[in-house]
Amino acid sequence: MSTVDQIKAPVAKEMDEFENKFRESMKSSVPLLDKITHYIVKRKGKQMRPLFVFLSAKLCGEVTESSNRAAALIELLHTATLVHDDVVDDSNERRGFFSVNALWKNKIAVLVGDYLLSRGLLLSVDNKEYRLLQIVSNAVREMSEGELLQIEKARRLDISEEIYFEIIQSKTASLIASCCACGAASVNASEETIKKMYEFGKTVGTAFQIKDDLFDYGTGNGIGKPTGIDIKEKKMTLPLIYALNKSSWSDKRKITNIVKNHNTNPDKVAEVIDYVIKSGGIEYANKKMNEYKDAALKILNTFDKNESRNSLEQLVIYTTERKK
Ligand code: IPE
Ligand code: IPE
Ligand code: MG
Ligand code: MG
């Protein structure tokens, strides 16, 4: 059994049923939409968010129909944000295949993202899942704010470590936090427990995005070499921020100039990556990621020891050791 299968074990049945439910939740009688959602479902992602929902539910009680709806709602919104993100980032690739905008153009990708969002909203309203809807809507608001903050900072390249954490906690950790909070809420856990699970998700979600940002520098990304895509997008992430903070005035000017004006030149981008590695930016980001990992594990320790807690612990570790 693979590590992921082991992690899934306590909720294997739920994850299996989720597949069908998720496919059903996107169905449309408009042929073009049906074709595109079909394309999306076939190239599914890691489905870490549904796994966070189910394991959190099971940690706090027994999985319910609400837990199933929470998982579908969140994966729908996640998918919608990815379809929109590839338009925003002008990216032609997603999950190793062409992105929706690459195949059908931006106009259609924007509308498909809206459609997925609306299906998520309807799924919760039709079933009167107002608590889940409240938790998730807040995350969607935070995600848009985080993405806009990132764009604003990319323009000026003046991002501090503090702002970096604000960005990743909004754009990524907030949705993972909502997975864990919804999991707890779906089994009628106390408000105190829902809040604790939210904090847990926010903490592991922060580690998740630091890991994602490390992939850009070729660390453990399964390709074995840097992609440099973030630099191309003028996205300043933790390794680079750290390197710039400790660099001399002239180095800082040189590196910032490349990110600003030569970010499409592969040799120049390689120079930045090299500089970041030599400055210890990778080690530093790894250290920070592990601090969040440990903090997440500490929160889990306040729950009784059982199969679900054990799986969540493994999922936290997987988040920081995954290859994709
Ligand atoms: C991608 O999330 C978006 C980020 C927050 C970095 P995932 O890496 O979980 O995406 P999929 O669903 O597995 O493709
Ligand atoms: C992913 O962000 C989208 C959201 C978190 C909303 P990025 O643009 O940083 O991630 P990838 O690399 O495209 O998945
Ligand atoms: Mg992107
Ligand atoms: Mg983006």
C-alpha cells in the first residue's frame, strides 16, 4: 500500500464515493460545459482537501451526509479557483496537462470557473448547509484578497516575510483551514473544536504552500530541476525573500532587476535561483515549513489518540514531503 493509501484507510469508502458525487455535482446539459467538466474530472488532482474534510470529520465524530457535501463543495471551489488562477497567471499547464484557458481561451475559462463556483453554492443552499457555506465563503473571500495582495506586491517587488505569510495564509491556508473546520462542523462538533480544527488547517496549509513554493527551486519536485515559473511571474516567495533580506545593496539591485526586467530570460532566471540557493534560502524555507508542520502536529496532540488522528499526522508529514 502506498503512503497515501495508508493515510486514506480510515475514510477509504468515503473517498471512493466522493469521486462519483464530485462528478455528478458538475454535470450540465450544455454540451460545451459538459465536455470541459469531463476534461477537468479526468485530470483530477491529489484530492487532499476532501481527505482533510473526511479525516477531520472522523476525528471529531462519525462521517455524515454533511461531510460528503462539505468535501464536494470545497473541491468544487478549489477547482474553480484553479481554473481562474491559470487565467490570472496566464498559465498553459495544470496537473501536467493543458489548462482550460490553454484549450478553450480565457473567456470560456472565466465562465467555467463561475459555473463551478455556482454549483458549489447551490449544493450547500439546496441542502440548507448554511454553516458550511459560511465557513467556505469566508475562505473564498480570503483567497481573492490573497491573490490580489500578491499581484499588488508583485508589481512593486517590495515584499517582506510578514507580507509573504499574509499572502499564503489567505490564498492557500484559508481553504485548507475551512476543510478541517467544515469536517468538524459536519459532525456537530462544538464551536471550540471547530475553531481548533480551523487553526490546525491554517497551520498545515501554510506549510503546504511553503512546500509548493520550494518546488519552484527544484527541491523535491519530482522533476529534479528548478522550474523558475514563480520568478517568471514575478512572484516573490520565501526562499527569495530571505536571500534578498540578507544580501548586499548591490546584489539586491542586481537580483531585483532580473526579476523585474529579465524574468523571461532562462539564463537570468537560473542566476537568481543559483543566488537563492547559495544564500541559504532553501534551508531557511525548509526550516520555516517544519516549524509549521510541528505546530500542526502539536494541535493534533490535543485530541485523543485514534486511527483518524494518526492519519492526519501522516497527512501533515506527507504535505511537507510530497513530490507534487
Ligand atoms: C494547488 O493545490 C493550488 C495551491 C494552493 C498551490 P493542489 O496542489 O492541492 O492542487 P491539486 O488539486 O492537487 O491539483
Ligand atoms: C494557486 O496559486 C491558486 C490559489 C491558491 C488560489 P499559485 O498560482 O501560487 O499556484 P499554482 O502553482 O498555479 O498551482
Ligand atoms: Mg498559478
Ligand atoms: Mg496564482
